[in-house]
Amino acid sequence: MIHDAPDESTSESTYECLQCGAVITSDENPGKCEECGGDLHNRAMALE
């Protein structure tokens, strides 16, 4: 018997503002910080 797995194609990511440290959870890259307008970094990716 085959069971369908639930569709998890829309998973949320956590982004952190590199200027003020605000944390935002979104299903797509929000672009700029809502608090200060700074650049956001996906916390799942390593900083280099």
C-alpha cells in the first residue's frame, strides 16, 4: 500500500537582519528588514 506524504514544498526559513539583529520567519526571502531596512541573511546559510 502506498501513502502520499504531505506536501511540504512551502517551508519557512528564518532570516536575521545584519544591522539590528531582528529575526523574521518567512516562506520566501523578504529582501529588507522591516525594522530598519537593513540586509537580511538566511540563518540556515553560513556567513562567509
